[in-house]
Amino acid sequence: MSVTSIRLPGRARGALSARRRRWPTSLVVGVAIVVAAAVLALLGPLLLPDPNHQDLLTAALPPLSAGHPLGTDALGRDVLAWIASSIRISALVAVSVVTVAALVGVAVGLLAGYVGGAFDALLMRLVDLQLAIPPLLLFICAASVVGRSLLVIIVLLAIPSWVPYARVVRTRVLVERERASVAAARLAGASHLGVLVRELLPATRSLVIVLASLQLGWILLWETALSFVGIGVHPPSTSFGYMIAQGRDALAQQWWVVAFPGLVLALLVLASNLIGDGLGEQLDVEVEVTDA
Amino acid sequence: MTRYLLTRLAQGVAVVLGAVAISFLLVNAVGNPVDALGTGAQLTERAHRELIHQYGYDQPLPARFADYLSRLLRGDFGTSFRSEDSALALVLRALPNTFLLILVSVVLAWLIAAPVAIRSVLKRDSRSDRVVRNGLVVIQGVPDFWLALLLVIVFAVTLGWLPAIADGSPSAIVLPMCAIALPLVSTFVRMLRSQLLEVMTSDFVIAMSVRGLSMRKIVLRHVLPNALPPIVTFMALQLGWLLGGTLIVETVFGWPGIGDLAVTATTQTDLPVVEAAIVLTAAAYVLCNLLADLLVVALDPRIRVAGR
């Protein structure tokens, strides 16, 4: 994911929170989708069959069959149960990756913006490099060498994901460090670390929040894409991508095996975009991101 | 101008070197692939040692990197483990296919996105503008490989109009092109729209509208050309991102591009091909960005005057 444009708050920081009392519609819709997905994911293990349970007697059932509301795949696995379980694992991967990426990216961005010099130059070359190697190509190639456990996938996805945080935080710090309050803090005897943590870090908060919520969607797509081409999450762990890839072999006979997991995935990515846009509106920052 | 281009060239070389280092580390970080074959009836202890020596895995890491670099400089990316072809030839055969697919998809996406963005700017904040923009947010979240499969269900399986896999016929490009282009439309519209709106705040736009030019004419003749240079730069910078989506869609259709090649090479642990794919993709990216720099200079006379 890379940042294409940032708009920063135009007014003083304190005035932001109370400005709008109503939540933007996009935020409401986005949160509603996430809540629905969370309910499905959490109730799944209680109400639905084991997603890995295969039963050829109930194979290839169409949607709305008794006991299988979204049907079963060619091996008799329940599609709804698979979706519920995939939401859990996808959420685990996406949240872990975004957390690691945000922590690393913010730290690097703060340092690069504040220290500048060679460290900053090195960071910018890393940014160039990240843009030049398509993340998916890197993941695909890396998977050939380092295996594909859940932990490996999280680490792999985090490798290019910290860069956008570093970029927006660095840009913000370059502006913020010229403020009189920073000079005043230094004069009052604050250490460099103190300035970084107390003066500069809070200024980047809303940017990081918005970026993180937008990035969740991209990580979801990456994770699923890897699993789709057969080098990501695989059974017994469940992923939308794996089921879509399975359904591909019987596309003409069992369209629902492909259609429903993809639909839920699209809704989740949509929710991430809506929440990102809505939060941006609420916090008055705009981070335009693109990637795949 | 020359100095600017030289700086960009140096940065490009740095990026390619970085890609070389990454591909090397990726392939060498986990020990040598010969060990993974194991020894036994098929591979004697002696043949095992010879293989390790043949591929240079008995050398220390820095020596191997130096050797790798000097091989690359001579254009030798090694031979594919799985076929007798050179890795370079395999990748060079795949790259044009990928770029062709990206090119037609981007053109298609712009053909849809440009009129939508211009209309959105002209009828800003009208009801229809809001509906279109909300629709675009929905499209943006659609996974392209899933869209690709839906297109196959409808147009290849049900209607039988178009081939579902790349069979060499010209019509085989239509479905992958649509699957890549549709999600792009959303991004392109947002990008062009925000660029247009930014240029619209310039004084010359106000001056023109005061002189009685229609808004339509101002946007098409004067605002649009001014919004183009940043978009060319953006497109070149985001080539890696464009490639990302293409890679997965390629595997759906068996399109003989870099994505299909990389996935196959990965599942077969064909390391030379993996290395070549990364390095040459990065090199292609750098080249495209240099071309875009030149194009921007051609599009924006102010840069030439400034002698950047």
C-alpha cells in the first residue's frame, strides 16, 4: 500500500474532536458490516459445523439446503462455516500485520523526520525499493523459500506494509518539528526522546488511525490472494482465497462456492474503506491510498 | 535538466541493486536447495557434493553475492531448474505479455474513468455525482481475482461468448482486461477528480469564467491539461501496484505473464526464475519511471524553463 496524497488538519489540533457530533454515514455502514462479520465469526463455532468436516453424502448442495444455508462445496464442506472461520483467521492476520506495520512505520517515520540526514535518505531509498517491487510478487517469491505458516505469512505481509506509515509520519514530523512548541519544549529542558514522544507522536495520531483502517482492507486482499494462488493460508486454517480457488475447479456446477466467500470478502474490504474514509472525515485528515 | 535526469538515473540504479540484494537474500537466507533434495538411492552422497559445488553453495555468502552480481552484469541469470531455458529468456518472454495486459487494462479503465471524473467535477455535489461516487467506493473493494471468476461464470461458462483461458486467440484478453480494469476505474476517478478540483482553484480558472467561458470548455481545454503531469508521475510510481493485481488475475486465466511464471516457479522452487522475476520487474519499473519523467517534462513546459 502506498500513499498518494495526504491532507492534514487545517485548524488547531484541539478543535477537531468536538467539531462533528454525528458520525458520517460511511462510518456507520462500515462499522455495521464489521459488527455483523464479528457476530458471524464468533457464533460460527457454536452454531455451524466444523468448516473442515468433509462429507461426500452432502457434497455440492446448493444454497438454502437444510442445515447448509449457503450450500456445500464439492467435498461437502459447509460454505457458511468456512466463511465464518475465514473471517476469524483473516481478521487475526490483518490486525497483526497492521499492528506490527504501524509500530515499526511510526517509529521509523518519527526518527527519519526528526533526525534527518543519512537516516532519512536511507529511508527514502527503501520507499523507492518498496514501490519498485510489487508486494505480491515479493510474497509469491518469498513463499517458495520460507514456507507458509500463519506466522510466516504475517511477517511477510508486514515487510512492505510499514513503509506508508513511515512516509506519512515523516512528512508530518517535518512540519511539526518547526513549531514554536517544539523549540519551547527543548528550551524547557525536554530530551530529544521527550520531544518525540510528547510533542511529535500525538500530532501523527489521526493520520495513523486513518491509514491503519484503510490498510486492513488491503492486507485482507493480499492474504486472500496468496491463499488463492495456493501459497498462503491453507487447511486446516481457513481462508476465503482457498475456498475460492477450490470452487474454481467446479465453477460451472457450483457457482456458490466462489460467489459467497468473495462477496463477504468484498464487503469486508468495503467496510475497511468506508471506516477509513469516515474516520478521515471525522478527524479531518485525508489519506488517499492505492495498492493491491 | 541533465543533472536532474542523472540523479534519477542514479536512484534507479540504487533501486535495481536493492532488488538484486533482496532476491539474493530471499533465495540464500534459508540454506541451499540441494539439501532439500535429500540423499538416497536417487542422489548419492558424491552427486550431492558435486551439485553443491556446481551451484556454488560451498562458497561463503559475500563471495556468492559478488559472484551473483557479476553474473547478472553479464546478463546471466542462470538456467531454470525445471527446464533447459535460461531464466532471463523465460522472464523476458513473460514481461511483454504482462505489460500488454496492464496497458490495455489501464487504457480501458481511463476510457471509463476520465468522462466520469470530468462529469463529477462539472456537476459537483449534485445528487447523481454522489450516487456515482458511492458506487465507486463499492467497486474499489471488489477483489479482482474474484471478479475475474465471476466474469468467467457469466461470459465464458453461461454465455460462452469468450474463452475462459488464454488460448492464444485475441479475444482471450477481454476477460482478464475487464477484471483488472474495473477496480482501477474507482481509483482513477478519485485521483483525476481531486487533481481537477485542485487546478480549479487556480486564478486562471476564475479569470476565464469571469470572461464568460463555459465551465465545460474551461475544464476540458484548460484544467485537464494542467492536471495531467501529476497523473503521469502517479501512474509510473504505482506501476508496481498495477502489476500486483495483474499477477493474480494472470493465474486465473493462465495468461502467460510474469505472475503466472512466478507462481509456477514458486510452487516448483525454481529459484533462478524467482530471482530473475524480481530483478527484471524492478528494472522494468525503473525504466518506466524514467520514461515518465521525460514525458512529464514534455507535458509541462514550466519544468523545462525552470531547468530542474
